[in-house]
Amino acid sequence: MDLPQQVIDLGDLTLRRFDGEADLPEFFRVIEESLEHLRPWMPWVAEHSLAKTTEFLAGCPEQWASGEGFTYAIVLDGAIVGACSLFRSDGTPDDGREIGYWLHPAATRRGVATRAARALVDQAFRLPGVDWVEIVHDPANHASAAVPARLGFTEHLRRPAEALAPAETGEEQVWRLTYRQFFAHHRGVTAEPRLGVPETR
């Protein structure tokens, strides 16, 4: 199975696989310090605990091995400041992936989420047969919306969704970027046809 890089070096910013128990104390502290910042948009914050964080980290290796989800610590200047993931949500076809991300409030408004998402898009399109990537968020979450807009995503659709976090509106905004759009936006060249990817996209 082809897998993405375990460590993505972006200079002062690094995305790396979580190291289970070794990362638990620092990662838990970062979540604790970010709770009020994340609470409006992240339903899992309502059930946050040391046990839940431990369980999350323990499950990452299995998700990685199965190819269902690749979760990275976002490390800025040597310190964990958040997390991001490249994954298949329920019902996602084989040719698509989704990207998610969150940051400690002290790391926001510095382009960190955009750089992390850009790196994950690049990793997604290195996986065999992956032809599109989506970013999904509540339309009222304008900070999240800025990331796909900067990266050349286009709004794909809006759909009803259960409002599980305090600020959610009951709708999801779905942004999509195709392999060809990615090359046009970031590489300035025409993408080469890919094995197993229909020419109609």
C-alpha cells in the first residue's frame, strides 16, 4: 500500500506522525489550552478528557496502517501547535480524500493551517487513484473557509448537517480541489493523465 510521508519538513513548520505515549503530555496540554478556541466548531471538545486523548493517539497507528486516515502533529519551531489529517470519511469514494485541521490559538493568523493543508493536498495527490480532495466546515467558520480559498479550492456544494457544536448552523460548506486544478494553481503546468483516473474530470 502506498502511504504518505511520515514526516513533512516545511522549514520552521513540520508535520509528523504522532508518537503515541511520547506525545501525550504535550498534545493534551495543547488541547487544554485551546478548548475555548475550538469549542464553537469542534464537537469532540464536549467530551475532551485525558482518556479520550489517550484513546485518540492509540488509534492513530491502526488508521495509518489501514489507509483510512493519516493524522499528523503540527509542529512549529519545535512545539506541537495543533493537528491535521488526510482521511476518508464515511462514504468517500476511493478517488477522494478529506483534509481536517485545528490549531492552538497562539498559532493562528500566521499561515500555519494553510501551509499544513497545502502539504496534505500534495500528499493526497501522490496516492494512487486519488483525483480530488475536500475541505468541509460550517459556513459560519470564516477562518476555516479562508484556507481552501487560498489554495485554489472551489465551493463544491452545501448540504444539511446536524449542528453538534455550539456555533454550528446546521449546514456544511464543501470545498473541492481536483488533481488538474491543483497543478494549474500551484505548478503552472498541465497535469499529466494518471493511471486509473478518467479523462472526463
